[in-house]
Amino acid sequence: PQLSGYRDYLLNEPHLQAALSLKECISNPDAALTRGILEPLASLKRVGKLENLNCVILVDALCEAEYHRPDHGDTITTFLAKHMVNFPSWLKVVATVRTQLQEITKQLPYTRINLDNNSNENIQKDILGYVNFRLQNSPSIQTNITSTTSGKSESGSVTQHKFSQHLLNLSQGSFLFVKLTLDLLERGHLVAKSSGYKVLPVTLAQIYSLHFNLRFPTVRSFEKVTHILSVCLSALYPLTLLEIYYSVNALLVDNFLPWQEFFQRFKLLSGFLVKRL
């Protein structure tokens, strides 16, 4: 790990571990950030216990916090704005926000990069680079996109070039769309043999629908996990397995779901829900 010095420092300072506990981060986030992260990092940097490198903190979807804006206190955006003056120059923040809600970031003194411009040459190069990497390292994807024209098979390089360009156009700059589409091809859930690649999804919604239809082919099979999904999607913070279990049973008025049955249903969502260790 790049910050092994910081890790060792935390292990030797129990009071800092306490300052960074979930309870303290909720009750006093300002102190947790300053005393638990910024001050120790600055101190370690001064004494040469951190390598000479730039570090990045990634904050995804600043706009999500706006949907649950508190009556008092900070959102993530105002919290970052308040503490930016204390960030050392070698500790950068990379934050994302949806275009329609970018107004909330006005107070942040960050350099702005717009990824909505599909004609941006750098975005196109990055996506093509990713697609070509996946193609070159996955024989199953190569097999599932091999097309024929007039009964003749095209060469691998021609096919891969055509497919890469087609997927680039479909993606409209979305790496998530590209990744999920390639994942489906790699697992054999999609086979794009025709030269027009008409079988490929064209939106993220279609990809998610396909995933769920593959996992839950009937309404009855989907009903088994409906309550679990409802609880997880409505929660404002990640729940433990036990919290999900009790919440699901709170929704069941006429019957009680035994733990073993709940756990079996939860496992059906493997890949959709990530279990925190």
C-alpha cells in the first residue's frame, strides 16, 4: 500500500482510531477529518515517512447527498469546501457530479472536466483503449463478436476494429455502459455475431433489465428478493446483514421469514449487492 506509513501510525495511536470510528465520523466529522486524516498525513510527510508522491481522494456522486440534504449541518459538498484550505497541495480531491446538478459545486475551487462531450478526443481514446484491452485479454469476447459476411469470416483485427468503433458510438462516453456490455459478452450472455451488432443493448436500463431477467426469469423468483432490494435501496447508509434481516421482517405483517430462508434469498442477489466485511 502507498500509505503504509499512515497505516502504521494509526495502529500505534489508539486515540486516532477512535477519532475515525463510524460513531465519531457521524457525530464530529470535522474533527475526524482534521485530526484523523489531514494532520497525521501532514506530520508524516514532514518527517519523510510518506513517499514523495501525490495522493488522491475520490468522492463519487456529490449530488447524491443533495437528495438527503439535512436540516442543519453540512452536505459532502459544503464539508469539502469548508476544509479545502487545510488540504496539502499533494493531496488532491477528485469528485464527480451529475451535469444537471453541477450548480452545487460552485463553491469548490476545483478544475472542472466535462465528460458529457462525446466528441472529446481523450474520452474516445480512453474508451477505445479499454475496449481493446478487454478484447485482447478475453478469448470468449473475441469468439462472441466474430461475424461473417456472405458466408466468409472476417479477420480478427477487422472484426475487433468494427466492434470497438460500434461500442464506442453506443457508449456515448459512458465507461459503465462499456464495462457491463463487455462483461455480458465475456460470460456468454450476449453473442454479437451479426455485422450490425443489433443484439447489443443501447442503454444502461436495457443492460440492468437483462441482468435481472437472467437472474430472475419469473415474477415469482423476483418476489423472493423484492423486500431485500426495497430495504437496501431506501437506506441512507450501508446496512449490516442483520439490519437488513430485521428490516425485511418488519415489512412482513402476516408471516415471519426465518434467518436461513432470508440468507438463501440474500445470496440470490450476489453480484447486485456487495456485502461489507
